[in-house]
Amino acid sequence: MAADCLFCRIAAGDQPADIVFEDEHSLAFLDHRPVFPGHCLLVPRTHYETLGDLPHDEIEPFFGNAQRLSMAVEQALEADGSFVAINNRVSQSVPHLHVHIVPRRKKDGLRGFFWPRQRYADSGEAGGIRDKLRKAFESLKSSTRDGSK
């Protein structure tokens, strides 16, 4: 854990966040300034600054969770698709590896890499979306890569 890292503090439970999912490898939480409601960040529990720093044996569990979370976001929010992105250093607001998983809808106004930010109306809206995502993630947790149970 890097003491000065916001995401390490969230992973340790020392900083509040709307947690969507967590296991021994990673955790996901709602971005506090989402592009669209349901925008999640998936982070490894251990502090790695970039994707290149992630150990080989952590790749499958981490990206397996990213895959399931992207499916959960689409399912829970009835989205047409999702945008999945990682910044390495440039535009990385917190120097801790994190994957953005953003629900997308046709004609949602998102163009290229311009990410207009918004806030949740209140903690009730964030909590309701978090709960939907948790439920969808759990339903997908045991799925294999091809989507079968």
C-alpha cells in the first residue's frame, strides 16, 4: 500500500467509496465524477502504477474482473455497450492502475476522448446504481468467458 495513494486507501477501507465489487485481487467502485451514471473504476488491491507494472499472474484475475464488470454495467443499467479504458501516466489522475468502465448508449453525446463529467444527484442515486451493479456482477461472477454458466 502506498500511504499517499487515494486508491490504496479505498482498497484498505480507510477512504469511503461506493464499492461495487471486491475480491482478493481487486475492487471496483463508482467514480465520484462519472462520465455517465454507473461509471466504475476497477483497481488492483496492490499498488501498481501502470498496466506494465501489473505482475503476469495478476493479469487474468484482474482482467477477468474487468470483463465481468463491463458485462454487469451493461446488464444492470440496460446500456447499449460500454467504454473500457486505461490511462498509463498521461491523464492518469491517480497514479494507481485503474480501468474505467463506462456505460454507453447510442447517441449519448460522448465523442472521442472528451469526457464531460457530472455528479450523482445525491448519495441515494449513487447507492441505487451501486446496488444494481453489485447484483449484476454477482450474477456474472460464475460465468465463463463465453457467457455460459
